[in-house]
Amino acid sequence: MKIIYLGTIIELIRGDITKITADAIVNAANSSLAGGGGVDGAIHRAAGRVIAEQCRKIVKKQGGCKTGEAVYTDAGNLDAKYIIHTVGPIYRVAASDETQLSSAYTNSLMLAKKLGARTIAFPSISTGIYRFPIKKASLIALKAIKRFVEENRETFKKITLVLFSEYDFNIYKMAVATVFDS
Ligand code: APR
């Protein structure tokens, strides 16, 4: 499903983010950029070893990536120009969780803008291994995206959220209705 908001297409797709075409593909990474399971593992496997090498260089240079921040590498074998690695919070029921999750989306969008990307695809950050409740996370994600589009008009042609399961897809569909119809 998709909607158009201030000239930007906001699209929800059910599927595998490694199969998506976009200028920037966002990875739900960890602070040490060491790769992992979930979407991180899938992206590293599909993109190839060059990504892990570039991540190691970033770690050497700046000591990793803090929660809520974002860094980028090339996209290797993915159909993209860049991979933006961001780190969502591990859910701890603290207020800071929400701010950090919101920052992960906003900082990824800001970095993609800086890189000249016109299309970007996100997974559902923090809602897997990091256990952030998806209903809450989907609202935070869409509010952050909405605010970014309002403050950065005509930056992105399309912002895609790629949801791995039908359940997740339906939750995000409800969140689009809640956030963009209000
Ligand atoms: N495409 C799209 N979404 C995917 C894919 C994929 N190929 N694989 C998994 N997902 C979904 C999961 O179903 C979940 O909804 O991505 C969402 C985020 O889950 P995780 O990948 O577990 O990410 P997160 O909760 O942010 O945890 C990050 O997991 O892999 C490690 O190194 C990573 O330590 C970090 C932690």
C-alpha cells in the first residue's frame, strides 16, 4: 500500500529488504557494526564481504555507531547505492527508548539526504531481537518519517518500509492510518 504525503510516496511492502531497489537501504545494526542475525545478517549475506570490511574501518575510525545514530557503507551486491547502518534501542521500557528509536529513523533520513539519495527503504528497526513492541514502534517510525517529510520537502521521492511478516505489515498499515489521517 502507499500514500503520497507532501509529494513523497510513503510505501509499505511485505517482503525481504535485500530484494528491494532503493538508493539507500537501512540496516538494523548493533553498536559494534559486527553483523548479527535478523535483517542485519540477511543484509550482510546478500551484500557481500565488502560491507563487513567497511564496517570494521568505521569501527576503527570512530569506535562504532551509538544507539540512535547512523553510518553508511557501499551496498555491495544489493540493488542500492548505500547501506545506512543505524542502531535502534534494545527495549527496556524506558522513555529514552522512544527518543532513540525516533532518532534512528531521523538520523538515517538525514544521512541519506546528505548522500543525495531520493529513495530509501527501512526495515522495522528494533522490533526483532531488540524486542521493541511493534505497535508502539510503528507509530514512532511513521511519526519520525512524517516530521522529516514536513521539514525536508521534496527531498525523497519515495520512503519504503519493508515488513517481513503479514502481521507486521498489518500493524504498520494501521499506523499509517493513525499518523497520516490525523
Ligand atoms: N527483510 C526485512 N525485514 C527483516 C528481514 C529481511 N530480510 N529479516 C528480518 N527482518 C525483520 C524482523 O522480522 C523484524 O521485524 O526486521 C525486523 C527487525 O528485527 P531484527 O533484525 O532482529 O533487528 P532489531 O530488533 O533492531 O535487533 C538488532 O539484531 O541482528 C541483530 O546485529 C543486530 O544486534 C542487532 C540486533
